[in-house]
Amino acid sequence: MLLGQVVAISLSGVLAPGPVTAATIGLGTRSRHAGALVAIGHAIIEMPLMVAIVLGVAAFLTARWFQIWAGTAGGVSLMSMGALMLWGIRHGGEATQPKAPTTSGPLWTGLVLTLANPYFFLWWATVGLALATQAAEMGALVFALFATIHWLCDFFWLEALSYASHRGARMMGTTTRRVLLCLCGTTMVCFGMWFIVDVIRKLA
């Protein structure tokens, strides 16, 4: 029953649009397996965090000062990455058939965007904490299964997104790639602005 809950709750979070979703679609226009690498970058942060929250760092993640710091750093990072994506389009970055990115590109993106999302930490300090604690109480094997299943939900969804984006971009040509990248870049900038506005509200 617990593992069934993990799948259902994980998918509810994974399917929600966010910065990682936008970046994966944008990267997918260049590489159909970008989603898998984004998921690996995401796991580099998420796996140790799962262990850490069981050991008692959840209160730290919900602290007001941490949420303000994470929101500010995340907002600035997202706006910067989105602006760079838009700048590349404006200066002819998609004028010709793009080359596939290096492995480190999508992987690094997954890592940075995970760190840049304050709501990722808040989710793990609340919903994720409840699931992880239940799994840990049932033993190391159940906790390992919990962590693996949760990550596989991320992996398959992000890989499906990048594959669909790659197929669509190839079928419809350069213009489609430029439009997708423009939408993804704009979305990332908007998420960044939203995070900053949320910080301002917390300070008010």
C-alpha cells in the first residue's frame, strides 16, 4: 500500500508543470534522451535529501530564513537560465540544425534546477517526509524501494517529455524548435519572477 501511495503521490508532483519540465522540453529539441540525464542530475540532489530528512533536517527546510534564501537564489538562477535560453534564440542559436548537447549539459541542468526550486524542498519537508518516514520505519529495503520508485517516476516522465519534444521538433523543423525554446525560456523566467515575488511577500 505504501509503495502504491508513493507512485500516486510522486506522479502528482512529477506531472505538475515546473522549471524542470520546461527545461526538459527545451533540451529535448536537441537530444531525445535529455530527460534521462536531467533526471539523473535531479537524483544527485534528491537521493541524499531523502536520507537527510529522515535523519531530521525537515525542520531546517521549512525554516522561514531558508525559504527566503532558497526562493531568492532559485528565482535569480531561473531568470538567468531562461534569459540565456532566449538570448541564444535571438542570436541565431537555432538558425541551423543544432548539435546534440554534451552529457554534462542536461545533467547539470537537472542538478541546478532542483536546487533552484524552493518548493522542491518544501514538498520533501512535508509530503515527502511523511512517505520517507513510513518507508524508513519498515526497514532499509523498503526505504530503498521507496527512493527507487519515486525516482523512476521522475525518470520515465522526463524521458517521455524529451522524446516527445525531440520527435515534434524534428518533424516540424527549425521554426518549431525556436518556438519551443522561446516558450521554455519564457516559462523559466516567469517561474523565477514568481519565486522572487513569493520571497517579497514573506518579507512583507
